[in-house]
Amino acid sequence: MITSTTSLSAASLPTTSSSATSLLTEPADTRGRLAALLARWLPDQRWFAGRDNKITSLSVVAATEVTPGCFHLLVRVEHRGEPDCVHYQLLLGASTDVPPRLRGHVIGEVEGPTGRGLLVYDAVHDQRATVLLLDRIRRGGTMGNLRFESFPRTGVPSNLAPRVLDVEQSNTSIVYGDRLILKLFRRVQPGINPDLEVPTVLARHGYAQGLAPTAWFHSLAPFFATLGVVQPYLADATDGWTLARESARSPLERGDFIEEARGLGRATAALHVALSESFPITAAPADHTARLADAMTNRLRHAASLVPALRAYVPALNAVFAEFAQAGTDLPLQRVHGDLHLGQVLRAGGDWHIVDFEGEPAKPLTERRGDHSPVGDVAGMLRSFDYAAHIGDSPRPEWAEHTRAVFCGGYAEVGRFDPRGIAVVLRAHEADRAVYEVVYEAGHRPDWLTVPMAAVARLCRTL
């Protein structure tokens, strides 16, 4: 049974008549039909995290009409075999007819109170609705279940043409006039999202290379949660993955990305220094390394049970983690990026900008907002260089080796440690990341499985 916190009236529905009195309240058959439509539609969305497990229950726990024809929903989803439910954010439209440009985004049809069919569609692709949504964010205040806020000095311009970015990610991003970008967090967890928290704190502490939020909105019930963040959009920027892939296909002696990699190492170190000065840091407990090595070993055991090709490397990887445990020390723990790779960095105006501080969306928000070793971010970027070198028909391991070394050198110039001087620690973090990648590629991109498997073999040989 679908329930909602607000009644959505026919007057708010685009191109409908007064006969379409409600989408989410009455009649009961309509509520059940909508739940069934969403249960079939959600697993096909790239940002849906539970496509491998069947949906056993779906309910709307909060609903607010944010603009005429645009309804904000928080839906609660339960999966077979999963003890915890997951919440997702949706923007839906409903109409007796939709224009041709939206017909590819229709989710399905429900029966209105008078028997006329209502087409339900994904409203993030409705330009009229998304223009009005940004205007509602700009004006601030509370509407139903939602609270809209902004920094008064920055402001949000109006009348900017929207377009949805067609990139594979766990959220939905809408660019407005090549000036602003609104990121909608599709999977919602209670609390402030670090992609709002971290850039805001960094900006207040004078960190110049960040993209400080301009506006945001959050839910008030059934729990407080960050739902979306508006930030400046760098229209002339190129992401690090694109630059690295172009370089990896070129002769090494050109050196086009080498200095870029050094600069990226410095930028990563500068970020870690700024985070350590902006948030409290803590000394690693005496047993921190041992407990982290145990967690790495447990993740390896689980991964090997899922991917048979990994099992031959288990003894050597266990030795990598055991050596890390015996080292007995780790760097001070601090706030970090949490999901750093070449797709999370932008090159614009001769500078590197590090973006997307959300962390890994599948992890609990408390873990993503916790303190961790900065080595994890370094390892993530090194693994990304490796991917850039090995995707395609002509692997370039020498390019990966060179750019990885230059990145670490750049990091050492600015950072509070030299990654090359903590080889045991770095190898363990990189191996843990590679094990995660093996499981991910096996389940989602089998053609790419050879990339992390080659890294596993290399890391085992370096023991």
C-alpha cells in the first residue's frame, strides 16, 4: 500500500482536467498501480543500487508538490534477503498526455478517478518542471516536506535553460545554462550529505580550488536528509579520465599528461592538508592497522567466494594484508574525499578542481562522514591511472607506471607524507581497492575484469 504525506490535487497536474483529482491518494487501485509501475521501473535506472535483488515492498513515505506538474517523492524500498530498507528520491509528473520529447521517459499509466488514464513520467527530463524547481530552490523557504536554502551572497540566477547530463553515475545532475549544476541524490540516507558539508567547510576556510555550494534543499520528514545541491558549473572543464585516456593512447615521450599528473598529485595533497585544517583529525588507535587489515582480509574472503578467478591470489593477498598489520602504524585519521579517481577531478583554467565529495553512495553515511587514512584516496587515484592505461586494445603499463610515480612525487611536494615512503601501507590500500574492483567488474562489466585482475597479480608480485 502506498501512503503519502500530502494530497496531490488535479489543479497541479499539467494538461489535466479537474477529473484527475489525485495521483497518490484515491482511488486505492491507483496507488497500487503506481507502486507496481515504480517497482518495475526502478531496477532499470542506472542510479538504482538494488537491481540484483527483487523488490519485495515499495511505499511512498513523503510527497510534496514542488512545482505545477512536478511531484517530489521519497520512496521506501525493501529487497529480498536484505534486512535494511533503502530510500530513493523521485521527481514525477502526471498528465493525460505528454509532449513527444517526454514520451521516452514515461513510466506507465495509472487510472484517474474518472477512469481517464494518467501518464506518469520521470520529471527530471521535463524542462519546464526543472526550471521551476531551480526557481523554487532560489526563493528558499519551506514547502510541504522540503526545505530550500541558499547562500545570500551568491544567489541563484533565474531563467537558465536546463539539460540532464547523460553520464553513468549514482545520482542525476541537471546543468542550467552552463552556469550551475544541480545534483539530485537519488539514494537518500538520513543526515547531511558530505557533498554539501565538505565543500562548504572548505570554502569557509579559504580553500580556493573547490566548488562551493550555492544552494541546496533537504527533507524534513520522515527524516532530515540532503536531497540536492546547486554548485557552479565549469563549462570549459575536461575531466581527468578523458585527459588520461587521450594521453595513454599517445607516445609516452610526448609527456602531455606527465606534468598534469604531477599537478594532480599536488592538488590531492593540498586537498588533504585543507581537510586536516578544516576538520578535526585523530591519531590512529593502537590497534587501528590490525583491525583495518582484518577488514581487508574479510573483504578478500567474500570477494573470492564471488569471483573464482581471484582465489589463486588469496594466499599472496593475505600476506600483503598481514605485512600491513605487522607494520603497526598508520597516518593520522582525517576527513578525506572517499571516492577519488580520475572521473572526480576537472581541469579548467590551468587548475585542477576536485569534485563530488559524496563518497561511495552504497556505504552508510556515518562511514562516509568519518575519519579515514588519506592513503585510501591516493590508492584510488593510482588505481584510476591503471584503468586509463589498460582499457582498450593496446594496454600501456609503462604509461601507468610513469604517471603513478609522477603523481606520487607531486603529492610529496605538498603533502604531509610521501606515498613512496610508505610502500607497505600503500600496497595494502591499493590491493584492497583492486579486490573491490574485481567484484564490481565481474558483476557489472565483465569485459573490464582483466584490469583489476592484472593489478592483483602485480601487487602480489611486489610483496
